[in-house]
Amino acid sequence: MGEEVITRREGSALVVTINRESRRNALNEAVAEGIVAALDRAEADSEVRAVILTGAGDKAFCAGGDLKPNADGTPFTIEAADPRHYVAALLRRMDACRLPLVARVNGHALAGGFGLICACDLVVARDDALLGVTEVKVGLFPMMILPYLMRVLPYRRLMELCLTGETIKAGDLEAGAIVNYAVPAAELDAKTAWLVGRLVDKSPTGIRLGKQSLAKIREMSTDAALEYAQFMLANMARTEDAREGFAAFAEKRPPAWTGR
């Protein structure tokens, strides 16, 4: 894993940091590949129960794509022979992650950076961090992250942000649909640790299968979702964690999760 993404263990969480402070933690191919590699590492380690995604420094979580014009003056190129884009690959991998993804928003999250926090499960942000999609200001539209914006934002608010390119602060009341907790900068680490602590003492199996199911149910019709849900619930009830959870409840003791 290159220096543009660094990781460290913090209890039962793996902290993944975009390490491009001089570029406002802008997203490029190396960053995307680094985050994907970190998620792979986290899922391969049974001791890791959650992933925290953040940026280096205190200015920006991620300022979006690292725009560098090509020879023809355009900032993006899709190869006809291989149309897969690293941003799409990253977002798909985040979608498939079986561990809770918590965004620790240490600064502004704009454009693709805003997309990253929308792709996370939970968000703790500095209350003065700016959030938004500014692509329209450079003649673009937030195409790659639209599916994730649509999951989080009401349609009218989504369109206003996309069409105006204006930003909102994480601490604003209207950011409540995007951010779980907005706190002063000095409280960011403590609030993130508090939230992660509420995740890592729960059943790893229940969370893993629940996230997997949610990803599938999101794309289904209601009838198909109900049929799938009852199948998954019956399977989950047969896991070791479920049996331990019911036993611990009956015996009035804390459960000892095995993750199986």
C-alpha cells in the first residue's frame, strides 16, 4: 500500500487515512486502490470490526477528484478497451464491504469526497466542514457518485446542490440527512470513538450478513425483498452468534461473539 493511503489499528477498528494533505486529500487512482486494499485487509482480519475512513490534516476530508487536464484539455478519459473507472471500482468495493464504514470527516468533503461519505454507513463530521458537489462550476455534473447521493438526499435537495454547486455546513440543520453527528473539531476523535464503540461490541455475523442483505434488498422490488428477507432471517438465526445472542439474553449476561 503506497503512502497516499495509510492505515493503523485503533482497538477493533482499522483507520484508513487519505494521505495527500498538500492536495487536499484529492482522489486519484492510487488513493482509490489504496482504500480498496485497506478494505480487503480489514475483512481478512477477524479482529477488525469496523473501518474508519478519514483524511490527513484538518483542512479537507477529500476535495474530490484530482483534476489534471489531458492533452485535449479534458480532465477524464475512459478507455474504450477497458471502460472500468477507478472511482466506480472503489464505490463498488465500499458497497460490498461487510464491515461498518464510518466516515470521520476532518474537513471539507466536496465532489467525489462528498460521494465517499455518502457511500459510508455512518458519518461523524466537524461542524464547520463544508459538504457539497461543485462539479457544475467546472462544466461537469457529479455523475459517478449520483447513485450514492440519491440514497442519502431527498430529490429536491439533491437537485439544488447539483445544479447550483453550493455547499452546506455539516453542522447545519439541513445536513441531518447526511451526517449522523456534527461536533466541534476538538471533539471529533472522541465522538468517532464513541460511535465506533457502539458498533464493535455487536455481533460481527449479524452486521456482516445484515449489510450484505441490505445491499441486495436495496435493488429489489418489495415482493422480492420480502421473500429474500425471510430466507436470510432464517439463515441468520442458525449462526453461532445468533444462538449465543439468544442464550446471553436468556441468561442475562453479555454475549461472547465468535463472528460465526
